[in-house]
Amino acid sequence: VQLQASGGGLVQTGGSLRLSCAVSGRTFVRIVIAWFRQAPGKEREFVAGTTWSIDRVDYVDSVKGRFTISRDKNKNTVYLQMNSLKPEDTAVYYCAADLGNAISRRNVVYNYWGQGTQVTVSS
């Protein structure tokens, strides 16, 4: 499985960004795609995850109501729509994949990772 993340950038507080994760490499039915983020000096944390074949999503509490994860099966792409951004959302964002249908919040579970994309929210 190969993952290609894109869409990061610089935005002001309250602004929006949409991250994309293009997925390729195998036929995926039972696969989970998740977004993680890592701020300087902090551990990598789970942000949101979705299963590919069934409607199941999960969000960390700090982004609920502001971020939306979705998937476009025709484009083999998972999106993270981020609204009402805050300075504390500033981080490098990574997409990751795990085979199965259980969304884990533990980064060690995920075997496949894309390169990161920087999100910076200015105050």
C-alpha cells in the first residue's frame, strides 16, 4: 500500500484546509485509513480514521465538530476537511493505513505511512 498526502499549508485561525491521502498499491476492501499529526516536541497523535468498505469513523475529541474524514472510492482518496482551525492544530499531518476493519488510535498498529504535510495555523 502506498499513501500520498497533500493539501497542507498556512492558514489563519478560524480558516479551513482540506488534506488528501491518495491510496494505491493493492485492492483494498478491509482497510483503515487514518490521519495522525505530530507537533514539534510532541508525540504523534491520532486525529481521525475511517474504514474503507463500511461506514465507520472515529475522531479524537479535540477535533470533533471541526474536522470531517471522508473517502472517495472512485478516486481512491481519503480526505480530511479541517474547519475552524486553531493554532494548536499546527503540526505535520500524516496519513496511515492498517489492514482490517477496526480503527485503532495507536500509531504502532499502522504498517503503511505517507509522507507528512505541514499544517500551520497562525494566531
